[in-house]
Amino acid sequence: MAKWTAFPYDSSAFVYTPATLKKHWARLHAGDAEPFPKDAAVQQAWIHFHAGEFQAAYDAGLAAGGAGITVANKAQGIYANYLEKKEKAKLEMFLEISERAESLQAEEPKNPNAWYWQAYALGRYGQGISVAKALAQGLGSKVKNALETTITLAPKHADAHIALGAFHAEVIDKVGKLLGRTQGADTATGLKMFEQALKLNPSSAIAMIERANGLVMLEGDKRMKEAEKLYADAAACEAMDAMELLDIELAREELED
């Protein structure tokens, strides 16, 4: 496999040990509600992930198997979304994650992150090929179902609330409210999901960013001031790991434009 692009920022503050990983686990995983792993090899994969060593996390996660598959999916998903430059490679990665997550669902149907990572990957893949194309391929209902399943299995899964809010917002933004309804998308549900995500994970920069984007997609310019405030709040967040730093840097770049 080609060498992945290295994490572009200083990540020395995010190097955890198994003991400090456990201590900060609840805060680090407020977004994905993943339980602390008992397997030392999986812990090590997460240590790589939080330090921004995404390819090492992916390799270690796959090698560990079981709960390690979730680390591999998250490492590849975050890497593809933020750091992979080639569009073709990025889309291939999202499809790989989706397939792995679907296999995991068959083995562990009650594993919330088996459903979440399928939804995340297909959602990002859909954005890459165009939302209208993705809906025509039936990916919309697959994403929506996987996210709703995630939330049923893990009601405090903040990231699934964000993604479901984004689903409603993207569909309505791209095809309109009327056609959006045929995909099960509606404004009120979208807004509620973003709000709930921030209640569950109030220090999440990505929850602020996605809510800001969603407000403008769903309600237009009248929410622009609120969206700008959310971006400013996201830019001022304090990162606890490499992924959070990528989100915060994204908000800072947006504010500079």
C-alpha cells in the first residue's frame, strides 16, 4: 500500500500511554461512544490514532482484529477525509471502510460503530461523487438507516447525531425540501440532530462546524451570523488529539478566507 501523507502538525502533545489513554478515554471518545478496549494491541492502535499516526493505527487495528477494526476504519476515514490529496484514492478508501464495516455488522450487529463507520464512509463517498448521484444509487437510505441504527444502539453517540444532521441538511440543500422528503430528509430533524450532538459533546469543534454548515444549508443567510459564531468557537477549541486539531485547523482556515 502507498505511504500515507504524514500528519502535518506537531502532535507531541497527543502521545498517550495505555494509562493516560484510559484516563482521558471518556473525553477522547465523547464523539464515538467507543468502549475502552481490553486488548493491549487495540489500545496501542488507538495510541497511534490519537497521535496522528493514521497509517500505523490502521495497520495495528487490522492486525489486532475484533475491536481493532473500528480503529482501522476511523484512522482510514479521518485520513481520507482530511489528508489524502488524490480524489480517486480517497473514494476507494471510503468504499473499503464501508465494506469492512458491513462485514463487522454481520459479526457484531449490536456494535454501534460498525454501523457508524459504514454511514460515515458512504456519506463522504456520496459527497465525493455528488449527493444527487449518491441518492440516485440508493446510498441515501443506506446512510440514514445506518446512522439511525447507530443512535438506537448508542443514544449518546454524538458523531452519529452530527452525521444524521448533515444527511438531512445535505439532501435538502442539494435536491430541495420537496424531493428531500422522498429521501426522508426534513429541516426540523436536521436542526434537532445538530443541537443534540453539541449537548452530548459540547467541546467538539466538528459538531460546531457541521452545525454551522447545516444551519446555512437548512435556513439560509438568516443563520449566517450564528454560523460564523460557531466557526469562531470551533477555532478556539482546545485539541486533545490529532483528529481534533484537524477539525480546529479547518475552522481557522475557514475564518481566514
